[in-house]
Amino acid sequence: MSYGESSRLAPNTNGRDGTGSVIPASIPPTPGENSDNEAFYFAPKRAMASFENLVAMANAQERLKEARKMVWRDKGEPVVELDSLEACLAHAMSGGIRSATLAFNIRASVNLVLALLRIHRVPRDYRLAMIRHAVFGSDSWRFAAMFGTFTSLYKFLINALPILIPAIKPRQHMSAIDDEDDERDVEALAHMTLEVPLDRRKGRLSLTKNAQMMLIRKRTRRWHAALAGAVAGGLAIMWEKKSRRTVISQQMFVRGLQGSYNAFTTKRNIRVPNGDVLVFSLACGQILYAFLLRPDTLPRSYTGWIQQASKVPSECVRMNHDLVRNRTFNLQDLDQVVRRSDITSWNKADLLALRANFLNSTPKDGIPPYLPCYAPCSAVHPALSSCASVPLDRFFAVFKWMLPIYGALHFIPAVLFKRKAFMQDPGRMLLRATVGSMRSSAFLGVFVVIYQTIYCYKHKLHRILTLLRTGATRPNLLTAPLTKIPQWVIDLLASKFSFWLPGLFAGLALFVEEKRRRAELAMYVLPKGLESAWRMARGKGWVFKTGKWGDTLLTAIGMGMVMVGVSYDPIDLQVADVCLQSTYQNDPQHLSGLVRRILYQFIGPN
């Protein structure tokens, strides 16, 4: 073949075509396209390989994205429309398997971390078995079965009930749970203002961005969510051990109370300033009262933790319990405090004098000796003679004790769950974690300081006023009016109720903590306070006994309330007709952010 013929068959890499247009060298003609010289053109092998690599990378990213959705649900996931019971059952089973897998991984990971923290205390021969039990033990399987059962039952019922029991007659007005397309009554609309309040005006976003920022949920009839949540919660809790059902049922109940309260106050436009601090204070008042006078109404592990945090000898707590209730105490408890190596000479002498007065309470000059009906301050802080020295000592002792614990709670989430922000600005993240750890430790230190300061000085005042009234201490011009105070009024300072007030005021230490953490701390102590109050009321015969089904019943009620809040018809606010409404399905903002995110990851939009 001649040179001319070869040139006609070769691609025109940089020249003109028949029309005079320039053909760029970087853009080959489309293969199969007929040109003037009837030639075929093929892309270079390197370009084809690059294109195939891009396609493979795109497919891999799509598969990775789909795999990630199996573990973590994206915000704005669309609602699944189901029109048959078979579709509802399949949807519920797939959701239950996903939730069970996610729950198993979470529980196994937590157990593994806890096992690794204490593995150095276990002999080498048992370490492998310990790790295997932490990951594949019964706790992980029970946890997975509980979440899988709850998700399956809830998803089936919430989607099947509208099919089994369809609405017979549409509502005449639109409540907070009706479909958005329902028409309101014309006369009702005439009384409504079309002006949008400034605090409710928001910038408009694109549909894609708005979907990413929302947790989309299927709106349901109010009793559907209540029934589905109650049935699913009551049956799912039975997978857990009996010892753990109480803790779970209590948390579900208070979360339901939280959602119902938030919905109620929102619709009624009621705002309680620092309501989380108020709830925390009320719960702490009951808990610390029970710790001193009714320890049988609290879990033993919880009383042990309070004992360790208070830095008060356990013998002193027993002395206070016996003195308040029986006006006597076990001398062995006093002797154990006296034998402490860190007790001061002044406190030792005071306790020995108390011991002698109880054994021989003969009046001196017609005046009986002062016998306290509470544990004296010398037993509360045996290493410190002066009550004025207690606050600073207790603060730093509790602060140093809690700093490693709160440090782990602040640093580990910052590194594990906010890795992108941590890698971008590690200094800022570490500074925030450090400040948060110190702030949380200071909160508990201030809490202990407030309680013990009130404890000491209310009893000092009781002693001074009693001695003035009995004449054991001669009054002067300033203290003479105090002798006229009746003894029953003075005894209020050492009454049973007086041991409830220090816990109430100690709850004000929550102001030291970061605002966004206050509600979660209040929800942590509220179940303990409610449990103690219920047991005390049950002992007095004020409430009924729940028996072995109490935890199941409480969980059912709690999960029903989590899915059901309180709402008002927005049309007739004067009548304010109360109706129940699905909190998670229709008003998720009434739940705390933690509960909202957990439910969305396990349940989804429907």
C-alpha cells in the first residue's frame, strides 16, 4: 500500500475535514460514524481504561453508600407506602433484622470495651473466654432480640392498622395529626390570622437540603401509634433479664413523660424557666432522703455510688438513720469512726462525749445533756474539725475522683464519633473536651458541697437553739429573743422532712453543667427518684402492687407515651380540646435529641 493510501486511512489528527472545519487532535471522531473517507476511529486504550476506572469507582461508591445505609440511616429517608398486609409483614421483618443487627453490634462493642478495660485483672488463661463472652454472650443476643422485636412489631402495627381499620369518616377539622391536604372549616379559617410570627419564620431551603435536615416520618392516627408502641414495648422488654427490665422500663417511662410534657407545654404556650433544673432538684431531694432514711427503696449499687461520692463514712450514715428514726444508734458504728486513723483529736473527743452521754444521760444542775437526733458533724467529716473547712476539701476530693470518668465521657465521643471535625481542628476539639470534663466534675463537686454544708449548719443551728431554750447556754442581749422559739419549731431542723431539703437545694448545682446536658442528667436521676417514691408510697398502702408484670406494664405505658404526646386543636384554642397524638410519628421535636436520633435509626420514618 502506497503512502497516499495509508494517509487516507489514517486518522486526521490535526487538520481539516471536507467542510474546512478544524478537527482537534484531542477529540477523535465517534466510532462507526461515516466520514468522507469511510474510516473507523477508535479511542486510545489509555482513555478507555480511565473511563472504565471511573465507572468502577462510581459503582464502588454506590455499593459503599448502600452498605452504609444498612448500618446508619440517612436523614430524610422517604416514607414507604404499603397497601397490603404481606407488604407490611415483609417491611417489618426487614426492619426488625436491621435493628437486631445494629443493636447486637452496639451492645457487643460496649461489652468489648468494658472487658478490655478490666482485662488486666483477669488471668491470661481466661482472657480469650472473657472476650468471647463479651461479644457473643447472652447480653448481646438479648439486647438484639429486644430491639428487633420492638421494631418488627411496631413497624407492622403502625402500617397494618390503617389497612385493617380504615377511617370510616374523615375529620371535619384538621388537628395536629391530620394529613396536610385536609381542608379546614371555612368559618374557622376566618378567625385565624394569616400573619406568621417572627419567631416561626424560617428561611426557605431547596427540597434536597430540606430533606437532609429533616427526619421525615409518616403521619398516623393518634391511637395507632399508642397501641403499636405499647404492644411492641411490652412484649420486647420480656427478652431482657429481669434484673435489667426495671432500669429499661424506668427510662422508657420518663422519656414518655418528657415527650408528653413538652407537647403539653408547647401547645398551651407554657414555659417553665429552667424546668430541667427543677426536675433534677426534686428527684435529688427524694434520692438523698432515701439514701439517708430509706435506703431499701433504692438499688444497692446506686446507694453504694452515692456513698462513695459523698466521702462520708458508711458508719455515719447508719448512725444518722438510727438516730432519726429510733433516737438511738449502734455503739459499734461510733467506735469504728473513733478508731479511724485520720480522725482529729477534737472530733474523737466529741464522739467519746456523745457516747458517754448516751450511756449515762443524768441531768446536770437540772439540765439534761444535749443528745442529738442525727449523726454529729464529727462523724460526718472525722478528718476535719471545723465545718467551715469541709466545702473546699470536699470539692477537690470529688473533682479529682470524677475527672477521669468525665474525661473519658467527653474525649472518647469527640475522637470516635466526630473524627472529621477532630482531624480538621484537633486543638479546638481537645479544648472543648477538657473544658467539658472540668465543668462536669465541678458540677458534682458543687453538688456535694451544697448538701453537706446545709447538713452541718442546720444541725449546728438546732444545737444552739436547743441549748438556749433549755438554759444550758446563757443568752445575751442578741440571743435572748431566740429562747422564746417553741421547741417543736426548733425540732423541724432535725425532722425527717429536713433531710429532703438539702437534696433539693443541692440540685441547683446543675447550673454549673452545660445547658445542653442538663435535661439528660435530669432524665437520668428522675427514674431513681420516682422508684423510691413509689416504693415508699406502696409501703404505706397508698398505691397498688404491680407484681412480676410491673416492669412490662411500665414499659408498655412508657413506649405508648413516647409515641403519644399531648396536643391541642389549633382551630379552637378557647375550647382547647385535649387529644393524644403520636409524638415520634407526628411531633418528634417534643422528644429529646438523643431519643429522637435513636428511634429514627432503629425504626425509620415508618
